[in-house]
Amino acid sequence: MNFKLAWRNIWRNKKRTWITASSIGFAVFFACVMQSMQLGSYERMIDNSVRFLTGHLGVHQLDYWDEKILDNSFPEETLTELNLGHESIIMGVPRITSFALASYGDKTKGALITGVDLSLEAQFSYLENKLREGVYHTDNGALIGAGLSEYLKLGVGDTLVLLSQGYHGVNAVGKYPVAGVLKFPVPDLDQSAVYLPLGIAQTFFGAEGMITSYSVLLDDPDATEQVQSQLIGDSDVYEAMTWKEMMPDLVQGIELDYYGGLVMVYVLYGVIGFGIFGTFLMMTKERTYEFGILNSIGMKKSRIQRMVAIEILLLSFLGVALGLIAASPIVVYFWANPILLTGETAAAMEKFGYEPIMPFALDPQVFYDQGISILLIALFLGVYPMLAIQQLKIIKALKE
Amino acid sequence: MSVIEAKSVSKIYNPDTIPVHAINDVSLTIEEGEFTAIVGPSGCGKTTLLNMIGGLDSVSEGHISVSGVNIADLNEAALTDFRLKNIGFVFQSYNLIPVLTAKENVEFVMLLQQSHQSAMDERADELLTKMGIKEVSQRRPAELSGGQQQRVAVARALASKPKFILADEPTANLDSHSTESLLDIMAKMNEEEKATFIFSTHDQRVIDKARRIITLEDGRIVSDEKK
Ligand SMILES: Nc1ncnc2c1ncn2[C@@H]1O[C@H](COP(=O)(O)OP(=O)(O)OP(=O)(O)O)[C@@H](O)[C@H]1O
Ligand SMILES: [Mg+2]
């Protein structure tokens, strides 16, 4: 009976019902879209960084992370000792990294030398996509950052001279024809990156068969810790670090931004909360006479409250459902087709090393969290009509 | 035993600011089966008196007992329940539940008393037939004329066979034809259902139909005549 009355009551004033439901729905919609966008940008940032820098997991010789020198590298062939069978592991890439002086003509500059398996790297970090000039696949040439190329006035076909200290202090000297020029969004990298085929780099550093890191990519980032615990068994030669451990700055940046976003969401909750409260207030006011009649003919206040509570519950569910239904196609669409930014925004983002796109995350948790939060807010505000009914004075109500 | 006994009842509104003596020292007894009109000029205290008798408002002084129960002794929830079981209400206007059909409105008070569906059905049909509005029983209040709405209201008030029915100016919003027929129906119910009616009115035609007329002036009973 309460349900029947409540159901009919909410359809009695269709306009008010739609206003209330749509303000609740709008909150859910907006919060879902906003959060999906936020999480999407994190996912993208993490994905970029993980692919380019560390992998979800990085395997190193035990001392390497504290002292990133060639002496703390390890033989690539010992990778067979790792448990690479976990189903989440998509692939891994060996890398050897160290610094060198790069010179051409009368110019010299510090450079970050990375020896990579070019074919694997093309899939892992999409390095090939950064190529602006020349060719990517090279047997003995170098791929250099565009900034470095400009500084040294060195182009495709010219010969780059590298000078460094190699494995266990040997002298490392080499000459490499420039096969291609890569364009990196991050200026630091653009002005210092030199990529060599893995074998060439190992020879240059006098570190045959050695690598400084083996980076592993997972299909499910949430499995990182689980894979980490299995990856190296109980080796006392290697360690496997997670991307969070290797990039604390990124984690912190994301956290900071996340809390910033949360503040936005709370502001939204506040604004919407007032809206919802307004409609509840209006509803209570408008129906005071009716409540008075019901109470006078013998409907206990508790029962009137139950009826109104069901109405509020129905309304809130309706609103949340509307919001979720409206948000899901949009989020799915932009998840599948990230927004491409153009103009100044795009330029600014590229300058800071981000791709100029706005990706969305598709995470059911977002929908669930926002749906529940706003439902709870609506239900909390529903306490007001309950109190108003509790305080109802029949005589006053009948005069409304 | 009398249905209603009011002893030296007074009502003072706003006793702390500008006191309004709406009812002054009113005593009266209503017996079962009465068909009584409370009359008097606007502001004389008719509504106030009916509200106190119906347990909708408290008395300032004196006391009112209904079927031997002093209603001032009941707490709010118990009083609501007491109204449900003992008193039928008809108000001046719009007092049906807008989202329920005429029949559902009549069943409503029985429903609150947890009557059986079959009993409710039977009683509602019976009353709606007696009221001559059986054919509109599936309509909602908005689809009924004022006169029809008031008949539904009377049917609802009668549904659970209360001790008495209070009607505060039940015909104030009705035209003369509807007024006449509503009164005839109330009189008929008074006969057939042995229902006790107490109603307030300004309307001379309504007053003419009453069998007892209590006249109020400035919150006091100035005459009480039985026909
Ligand atoms: N809540 C209130 N606060 C203060 N004074 C009130 C209140 N309700 C009624 N009164 C006063 O009490 C007196 C009696 O009012 P009441 O409504 O009982 O009169 P009535 O006979 O029903 O009048 P009417 O025929 O116009 O309906 C009036 O003077 C009125 O102004
Ligand atoms: Mg009145």
C-alpha cells in the first residue's frame, strides 16, 4: 500500500519528479564523466611512462636502482631464470642505458645512450612512432633526438662520435652513422636521447651480453604486485621493482591531481545537493496540507514518513539510473575515441610532454562510486521531509 | 453513554502573545445518532470546536471525552489511531487522496485498519452505491465534480463505521443543488447507518435539515435547540 501510494505520488507531479530526478541524474552524469576523464588521463600518463621508461615492472641487478651505473648491469642470458610465464605479462624488453659525450664537428653534448632491441621496442614503447626523419630499423646506426640533432648540427647520414666510460672502466669510443631522427615531446629527452641497437650499444660499452634493465609490460596494471612477487623468485642477484616504486613523482603527481579532482566533485555534490534539497523542500511545503489530511483521518506520521521515504528512494534511484544511462554511452564513446585536442591547448600539452589527447577511462568502479555517493546524498537530504512530517502540526497544516 | 462529552472547554490561541479566546467555557453532550449542526457567524469558533472534538487540536481548559476516553490522555500516535477507529472526517475542500480512485479513497481508512480486501471491497461498493456514485468509483478526485468528491469524502468517513462524523462546512464549496443532495445523503446515512453527524455551516438550507442546532457566538453557546 505504501508502495502503491508512493509510486502514484511520484507520478502525480511529473514535472517535479523529472526536475528532481534529472538534477540527481545530472550530478551522477557529470561526476561519472569527470572522473572517467580524470582516470583516463592518469591511465594514459601511466601507460606512456611505463612503456617509455620503466615497464610496469623493471628487473635490475640488486644495486642498480641506487647506483645506476654499467657496473651494476647483468647478463641478458640470465633472464631465463625469471618466471616470465605469468598470464598478465604481455612482453618485456632488455635495455642498456648509460651516459656518453656525443660530438659532431666542434660541438659536444652529454647524451643518454640507450641500447634497445629495435623491433621489440617498436611494440613496447612505440619508439618507431617518434621517427621524424630517416629510417627506424638500423643494424649499426644511431637514432637521435631532434633537439640533439639541431644542437650538434648533425643530420641523417652524418656520423656521430660517442665517448664514454664503459663496463668496469674500459674506454668506450665509437662512431655511428645517424639512421634516423626522433622527436620527443619532453625537451630534456629530445636534446639528449641516442638510441643504438642493443648489440651495438653493448659493444660500445664493452659490456657484451649485459643489460641494465629488463622492463616488463602487463595487460592488467593491478596485477603488478602479484607478478612482482613471482617474477624473480628468491634471487639475491636481481630485484623487480614496480612502476610506482620507480616513479614516485608520477604517483605523487597523480595523487595530487586526483585530490584536486575530488575537490571539484565535492563542489559538484554541494551544488547538486542544494538543488535536490530545494526540490525536497518544495515537495514538503506543497504537500503539507495533504499530510495534514492524511494524519487527521488516521494515518500515523510514521506511516506517512514511510510513504514519503519510498517516494524519495524511488526518485533517487530513478535519478541515479538516468545519470548512469546518460553517462555510459558518452564515456564508452570517448574511451574508444579519445578527444584529440588542437590549437593552444594541444601545444601546451605537448610542451609539457603529454600527448594532446583526452582519453577516458572505462572503469565500472567510477559509475558505482558516483552512483552510490549521490544516492546517499539524496537519501541523506531526504531526512528533511522526514523531520518535517515528524514536526507536522495538523491544525497548521490544514490551514495551508 | 453519550458519544461526546465536552466539559467547560476553552481554547485560547497565542496565550503568550496576543491571546485569542476562540472558545469560552463550552459544555455539550452529543448522543448516538444525532444529526447536529453547529452554526454561527464567521469567526465564532465552529472550526476550533470541531477540531478539539476531533482530537486535531488540544483544549486549553476543560476536557473532552469520546466514548468515555479523555482524548487529552492519548499521546500523538495513540490519538491518530483513536481518530482512525472512532472519528470520520469530512473537510471543506480537497480532502481526498488525489492519487487514489474514488473507491480506493473509500477503502483507505479501512486499509489503515488492516481490513480484509474482500470486506473493504464490499463495504466500499455498498457505500458508493448508497451515495449514488458507484459509476464513478474508478475515477480519481480530479475527474469528479465537487459534489461527487464530497460524497466520496462522506463515504470514506463512514467506511469503518466510526462513532461519529465531523464535517466542517462540508457544503461551503458546493452549489445549491449539490448542497441539497449531499445533505440528503448525509441524512439518509444517519438513518440507515445510524451514523452520528456533527457539522458546521453558515448555510440556512443546511441548518434547516439539522435535527439539533447549536449556535455559537464569540466562542460561547448561545442557543441549543432540538427539533
Ligand atoms: N491558529 C490561530 N491562531 C490565532 N487565532 C486563531 C487561530 N485559529 C483561529 N483563530 C481565531 O479564533 C476564532 C475562531 O476561529 P474559527 O476558525 O474557529 O472560526 P469559525 O467559526 O470556524 O469561522 P468560519 O466560519 O470563518 O470558518 C477567530 O477569531 C479566529 O481568528
Ligand atoms: Mg471555520
